Amino acid sequence: MDILYNKTFECLGLKRENLKYCVGLEAIGLNGINARLWGYVTLDVTFKDGVGKRTVEVLFLVIPSASSYNCVFGRPTLAALDAVASTKHLKVKYHNKEG
């Protein structure tokens, strides 16, 4: 699943009324703290480089937690982009119409 943190959710101008609720779901962070999910939202996300762009529909779980990230993309989104992520280089590479 893809994760969107509450600060980013609010910065996008979205309201809690935009969410669909997940009953009884909790996330356990790497620090061991449980966070009750706000819910989930589907957003169109556009990835672009100097040559082209691709837009995919992404289902985000919205988590009320502090993070240095805005969001975290999971395997379904990377697979939809035919992308490869490099944590060492902090980049994602994917094919576009020009190859």
C-alpha cells in the first residue's frame, strides 16, 4: 500500500470528508508506535521527467504521523509505472513514451 502522511494530505487542500474510512485498521511504525489510520483516498499522481510524464491512480492510506517524507509509494504504484527505485540514489527510474 502507498502511504500519505497527514501533513501532506492537509497541504494538498484535502479535507477529512474526502476520505473513505478503514474500520479497525492500525499501522505500526518502525518506532513501534501504533497509529490509527484516518482512512484512504484515491488520487491521480503525475510523475514527470525532462522528456515526458505519466499519470497513475494511487490508493493512499492516510496516516497521522510525523515523517520526513511526504508519502511512500509501494510496489503496486512502482509496478504500474514499470519503475525501479534506488534508495542509494534517492531516485526512481521508469520508462516513458520515448523509452
